[in-house]
Amino acid sequence: MNDATDICDPIIKFDKVVKRFGDHVVLDELDFEVQRGEKVTIIGPSGSGKSTVLRILMTLEKINDGVVYVGGEPLWHQRKGESLEPAGEQHLRQMRSHLGMVFQQFNLFPHMTVLRNLTEAPVQVLGVSKAEARKRGMELLEMVGLTDQADKYPHQLSGGQQQR
Ligand SMILES: Nc1ncnc2c1ncn2[C@@H]1O[C@H](COP(=O)(O)OP(=O)(O)O)[C@@H](O)[C@H]1O
Ligand SMILES: [Mg+2]
């Protein structure tokens, strides 16, 4: 993210985050941090706010109070001098480019190869060249040990391989 981001900063930080639906306070000054490389599991009863935390992080749900930081940058706010003001659409779009989510039930295009599933969006949405997208796609497959599956179709992969 920001070049000034310290490697020791938490990658995610919730600072007294409040989320209400009407009178129903779902998150009541929630504080937590996730360090770079740390893996965190959120557990709790149904309706306790787990999905709400994730939806806030994915910028799908606004917060009522507090600040969320991603990579040291406020997610729902933008800096104005010393203070924070509510984020505009451009700031949110910029932040979204650093955020990702894998659904338990995810969607791969069944009629496209593994590699094409990776290259389609960068090419069509971001305007990346096909060659560049394929190069990056292969790098990503290498990271998750799937280079030999690049030309297979989703149904030829195990559930875990699909998720990777
Ligand atoms: N869009 C919404 N409008 C009103 N209430 C909501 C909305 N989304 C979630 N809630 C309420 O917020 C609480 C937390 O929901 P959620 O984060 O989905 O819980 P969990 O994922 O832990 O089961 C629940 O009481 C739920 O009914
Ligand atoms: Mg849930």
C-alpha cells in the first residue's frame, strides 16, 4: 500500500468500530488488530456480527463510528490534513484494489481454464494486456502450487484446488 506503511503496522486494525442497524448495535466499539501474515478465525454465535465485520472490511457495509485501517490507511475515511473525513467513492475504489475475499462457495467460470479464470478480469476490467495477465496469472498459480493445473477446467480440480 502506502510506501510509508511500516512493516510492523497491523495489516488490519479496527479502532472502536460501531455498527448499528437501526437501534440494534451489532458492533459496540470493536477493537482488534491483525498482523501481516497472521491468520485469524472469527467464531461466535449466529447473529453475533462475524459477517458484518467481513462486510465492513470489503466496503459492503458502512460503519457508524470508529475507524478501520487497512495497511495503515483508513478504509472508510480519508485523511484531510490531521483529521479524517468520510471516504469518497474514489478513495473506496482505491482501497478496494487492495482487498480480496474468497467465498466458501465461490464462483469460477466453468467454461474457462484455470489460467483464463485468473486473466479474464484483469484483461476485461483493468485493461491489462493478455501477455501481462498470463504472466501474472502463472506467478499466482506458482505461489499456490498449481502451475500444472493452468490448462485444466474447474471441474477437474479438487475443492481445495478450486479455492486456491
Ligand atoms: N442489512 C441488515 N439489516 C438489519 N440487520 C442486519 C443486517 N445485516 C445483519 N443484520 C443483523 O446484525 C446482526 C449480525 O449479523 P451477522 O454479522 O450476519 O452475524 P453472523 O455472521 O455472526 O451470524 C444480526 O442480528 C443480523 O440480524
Ligand atoms: Mg455470518
